Amino acid sequence: MDSRLHLRDILRHLILEPQGFTPEHAANGLHSIMCGEASDAQMGGFLTALKLRGVDRQPEMIAALAREMLSNALVPNLETEDKNREQYGMVVDIVGTGGDGWNTFNISTTSSLVAAAAGLRVAKHGSRASSSNCGSADLLEGMGCSLNVITSSNVADLLSKYRFCFLFSSTFHPSMRYLAKTRRELGFPTPFNVLGPLTNPVSPDRAVIGVHSKALGPIMAEALKILGRRNYAVVCGDENLDEISIAGYSHVWHIDSDGEISNYKIHPDDFGVPTHPLSAAAGSTLEENKATLTRLLSNTLEEQDVAIRDFVLVNTGFLLYVSGVAQSMKQGAEIARQTLESGKVKSLLEGFSKATQELQAQEKVTSS
């Protein structure tokens, strides 16, 4: 098949011959969009048809779309003057699909900072809020980070110095801008809603990925397996929460180093952490979330912060466990607790924020 078919031809195939629609067709349709060839009507028709044909329930289709997105991404070079990619070391991520409707505090963002301060190298892939009041980028910018200046040329240096870097999805996937308006105007979730966690341009060595539906868990795990990801864990709280729940059981689909997927349940008890109702860990406005994060990092907790702190310990602890830093989930949570209480996370965020502000100042001088 001609890999450069126009979206119009792909769409005709999807509508009139759906039984013969393949992952290659899906990838080629996205390629046409990312090249700027498609009209708004064609893009809207493509997204709607993909949804109606259940493409978001087919691992092969999801993997094909993710692979096409990654092939057009701006990929950071993680080789430095004195280190090749292997010597650079393990890079991880903790991220969720969003869309679970629970509007909890920014757990994965906070957990990524704690994990970095605990010794992991975290490339956090994210964006602004779409289904919550305050997204990962919103919170980090609110804490003083200049995220728009982070590009493929400075990720390696930031990760080396601070063990943390934020990869703004709009910066590293510029070709997806063609779809933004159509997705926003359609008003319903499409298969592209689940692609964010699969398309970190660094392609992390290990990751914890939250999904908003238990039905999506095995599908996401299989898509990751197809993409060649190993030592990844897909998680979903029993309440259809896109994180490990602090309220009770969570489901895990764990892809081991051989690509085998095992399914099991975990509970806050496994981390030595008490349960709390999800309502006690609710997110709020940007200003209130900033205040909560400041208290967490300064170790000046108020009573309403305890559930959020424990929520962070559970999710960070599991990332540390999946990444091999902790030998058990309980040890992972304890490492997270000690790291949070030590003030290391606060110092890390302050250093990263200052570095991005300096990059922004340099950019202004260069452009003036």
C-alpha cells in the first residue's frame, strides 16, 4: 500500500470497507494529518469514524497511531559529551490518561518530583489541563518553571543536573497542532485521548501509566508490549481512577522484561499506608494546588494534606518499585516518605525552576 495516501482515501476505506481497515491505514491517516494535508472536515470525519469503529479498543491500532506520532516527534538526544545513551542511565515517567472525572490533586506530577529527588531520572511528559482544573504544566508553571523553553537540545542537560525534566507535549509533538482544534470542537473522547502516555519522545525505560477505565488496562498494556516497552506497569484504581488509589484496591497490568503481562491487585496496605476517601485528595484551583504542593515540599502539612501526602507516597513508591530502586512496595513508600521529609524535593524543584528561568532569559537576550 502507498504509505502516502491522502486522508480522504484513508477515510473512504474506513467508512466503506471497515473490515479491511488495518493499523497501517490508521497510521497513514495520521501521517496525512501531521503533514498538514487534511481539511477540518476530513479530520473530524477520521476521528469520528475511528471512535465508532472501536479503534480505541484495539491495541494494534493504538500502537500504530502512537508509533506514527513518535516518528514525527522532536526526540531529545540523551547523549552528552561524556555519556552515550546507555551510560546516561535509566529514564522513567509516571503519567495518566486523565479523563477519570475524579479531579484529584496533581499526584503524578508531585510523584515525579519525589521520585527524581529519590534518585530516579524522570522525563515527565505532560500538558495543560483538559479534563481537570489544574494540569501538570499549569502547576509547574505556577511554581515558577518556564516550560516553553525546554527543547530537544536541552533536555539531556536538565535531566543530568536535576534528574527531572518536563516535556511539554505541544513542544515535542508540533505536528499534532493540526488536530487540536478538531479534537476540541468534537466534544467527545477519541482514540487520541489515550496516546499521550504512549508517546513520551524520550521512550522511557520504565514507567507507571494510569488509565481512566479498568477495561482500558489490558488494551493499553498490550499496546505497550507491541511498541516494545518492557518493565512498564499500567494501573487503574478500582473507582476507574487513572492512578493508584488511596481509597482501596487498584488493578495492575505489569509488563515484565520478557514482555509477559501479569495482572494483579494492590492496596495501600501493601505500601504501609492508610486508606483515605478520594474526596480527601481532591484537586482544586491552581492557586490552592500550589499552596498544597508548597506545604508538602516544605514539610509543613495541615490536616487536609495528609491524604494527598499518602496518595503521593503510594504512587511514588510503586514507581520506585517498578524501576528497581525499591525491593518492595512498602520500601518504595518509605523511601518516598524520607525523600519528601528531607527537603530534597523542594531543592530539586527550586533548582529546576531557576534553570528554566535562566534559559528563558538567555532566549530573550538572543532574540533581542
